[in-house]
Amino acid sequence: MTLTDNLQLIENHLKKGQIPPSLLASYKAQLSGEYSFYSGLLEDILARKPAVWNSMRPHHKSDKATDREYEATADGINEVGLRLKMKRIEKMMSAISSLLRVAEGEARNQY
């Protein structure tokens, strides 16, 4: 199963609801691992970005034009994609944390 498939599986389970707390905790751990993986990929891209961007800059009249050209490169496209995947993972982890808090409260008869 690929990372994207795993994200889709977790997302589908969250949409359906009624997930046991033990499975939620497992999903949260998996999402943490995937977030870390994507962070590493983004880190590599961001390490290369200044050199590439600076080499492009003399060919443009403005920083904005240079940014647009960089965003059209493979690294630029991947950077945007990774940031969106990471945001998606953050939202799922937040939802899982909320569900776990509710389940904990229910177990203590606080709800």
C-alpha cells in the first residue's frame, strides 16, 4: 500500500465515523510517520531552492516573476504538493485528536 493509498484509507474511515479509539491511535501514529516522511522531502527541496532561485533571478525583472518560474519547475510543483499533503495530514491528525478526547471523556462518563 502506498502512502497516498494509506491517506485515502484513513480519510475514508474518518468520513464514516465510529472508529474504535485503538484504531484512531494507530491512525494517528501512521499519520505522524507520513508527516515526518513528507517533511523530509520538503526539507530537501527547500535546501536546493535558494541556489536554483538565485540562478533564475538574473533572467527576470522581479522576484515575483522568478517565483513564478521556480513554481513551474519540478521542485516547485513538488513543494506545493508536499505542503498540501502535509496540511491534509495535519487536519486528519487534529480530527483524530478530537475524537480521542471525546472517547476519553466518554470512558470517564464526562459526556
